[in-house]
Amino acid sequence: MSNLENKESMHNDINTIDFIEARAKEIQHIESSINKSSKKTMLFQRLPFYKRRRNRNYDKRMSRKFTYRKKDRHFLRTHTFYSKRFFMLKLDTSEDISVPFKRRLKSNKYIYKSQDRGFVFDESFRGGCFCDKNDFVRMLELGMSVNESSLLQTVTASTSKSSKPSNMGILSTMTKAPIQQLFNHIDLSIHDRVQSISNLFDIIVTASTVFFVGVYPEHPSLHFSPLDCVFSIMKNENHDFSYLKNLKSVKVFKNNSNSLETYKIICDRSEAMPIYEKLINNSIIPVCLEEINRIAIENDQITVYDNLNSEIFKIIERSKNKEIIEKYNRTPPSKRQSYDLDFLFLSQDSEIYRNLNHPGKIIYCVFSVVKGSVHRCAQLFCGEECIGRVVRSEYKFSSGCCYGLGVLYSWKCDTEKFNFEEKFTCKNLSQKNFYEVSIKKIMLC
């Protein structure tokens, strides 16, 4: 009788309504997965028994002469190559674009060992365009506002139909120099305007043409033609691209600055995969977004995907956090660690943009973790005061410890009188432990 009494007391203790409400997200997720996996009925396609062979001899319909086996439904021409080797991240945009996010291979040390070989990344999803240099100079003299919110939208709609850069020379190697040296005949105010634009995207100026990568400017009196495919070559300074001479549309631009990117290749959509295969056959390694962060950490540099002001950073941030938030909501409240989900969005942290000394600039810092590891969006502390956030963090093989990139609150940190010897700590969002960190250098972007 005692066992029956215990069971009855257990049933009385459980509140069915509270239990269902706590597991509501999990139940909805199970229901949606069942609906997606359930097989739809195919009775409307049922044939008579004498027509159930797997041939179409009985069919009187005319068959097409040419049938396309593959549909060109992906924005990136390298999508199939990447999807077999990497986990793809679907961008939170109106277009159906997926980018390589994480490699399926667990080991990452070969990235550190292969830095002399060079790396290639297909950044066509950032969008791009080109225009005449003289028209661009006249537009700057009149004034222009760059609408970066049209990134990945205008370019995607007209990439396959519009005109492509032609008759500009095969394998013409140009220099991506500072903007001030390229426009010597323009006054200082226009210099500042071009320099501020180039912080958000890449601009390449040749003798007759201006290329934009990462933005699609809009101006009523100027015609911009979209670019098809853009490849970024990193950590390979003196590579011989003579094996690309047979391809008609390829253009290679060399970057002489001290950045992670050494070359940028612009080509037609039809020649994207042949170029990519030739680059890989010549010992250049294809990488994903996470591996670009690891390469940047090994070299203590900032990439274009670390700029909190850029539209591409916000798109990738929303896409990564979407799955995290859905998983967090599915977890029952009794089993999850509660924290504010707004902390996952660095681009929405108003404390970062309160830069009194340098308006519009963000203070970045490179730090090392003495022991342990820190996650993205973790908080940086000086004593008991929060002074910044973590943008990314990875293990640095050349130093044997965890390194990361963070942003500092400028109204709490003076860059001119910054004390690197102070004790700094870091706290992850889902943990209560504090890890000691050491700030190595500060950069303004």
C-alpha cells in the first residue's frame, strides 16, 4: 500500500499545465520535425498495373532534347564544393545565400602549419560593382551617400544578367594603395569621405576603373555594373598566377599594404570554378569564416568581418545567433542558464559606439587568456567595471594559449594613457567564472 500512496502523491505534485508550458518550445520543435519528415501521400500519381514499369515507353508526351541535370540555384558558384567539406551558414537575408562557416574536419592545426602556402576564400556573397573612374571622381566632388543596406540584394538580382567587366586586360596586376595616393588631384574633404567609405568595404582603383567589393553604391547620375565573382587570397605575397592566363575574364589585384589579404581576384561567373580548381591545385587552401578568424588571430590582425559598423558583420551575427536563440528557447527553464539574449548582438551594444575622442571609430584590442578559454560576446573587466566585449577568440598555436579580439568602451578607456599592466579579467555569458586576460595591443578602426 505504501508504493501506491507514493505514486498517488507524485501525481498530485505534478502540475500538468505548468509542465506543458515549460516544455512548449520543445513540443513545438518535435511537432514541426514530424510534419517535415512525414511522407506525403502519392496516390494521385498511382498508375494502372500495366503502366508500373520504370520506363516511359507508354508515355505519349514529347521528351526534351536537352535536359539540365543540375540547376544553378546557388548564389555562390563554389557552393557545391564547399557544402561537401564545410558546414554552411544560411545568411539571414531575403536571398537564399549560404556561406562556408565551419570545416567538417576537427583538427585545426594544419591552418597554422600551412600559412606559407596561402588561403583562398570566395567572398562573392559580399557583393560588388565597378564604374568609370572619371565619373566616380565627379560624383565625389558633388557629394554622395553610400547605401550599404542594399548589400547582397541589388547585386544578387542582376548578377547573371548584367554586363561584365571586359576589355580590361588579361591578368592585369594593379596596386591597392592608400586612397589618398590614388586621388592626388582631389581636395582634402573628398579624401576623408573616400577613406571613411573604405573602412566598411574594399575599394580598388585602377587607371580607368573603380571596383567596389562589399557594397553596392546607389547614385542617380552614375551607372554601376555588378561584379560576378570575387576571390580573396591571403598570406601568399609572391604567387605566380601565370596558369590563369588562358582565362579571359580574370583580373588579379595585388595589395601592397600590411593586411591579411594579399591578392583579390575578380572574374566572370562562368569561369569561377575553373579558377578555384586551379588555385587549389597550386597548393592554395580553401578556408571558411571560422578559419579566417584563426588566421587573423595567428597574425594579430583585423579582417573585414570584424568591423561592427559594416552590414556584413550584422548579417552574419544575426544568422549565427538565430540557431542559438531557438535552441535556448527550446530548453526548459529549469535546465538552462538564464542570461540576456541581447548580449549576443555586439552590433546593438550602444556602449561600444560612445566614442567621445574619435566619433565613428571603434577601439579594438588583442588579448591573451592566461589560463582557460573565453567565448564570443564575453565581458571584459578591469577590476569590477566592465570595459568591453569579446568579438572572437581562438587557440593560437604559435603562442600555446587562447588569443582573442575585443572591443573596448572608449568612454571608459583612454587610448593615450592606457595601462597594459593592470589586471584584466573576462567572464563568459553562460558561466560565473572569471578568467585572467592580458591585453597586448590596441587598434582604432
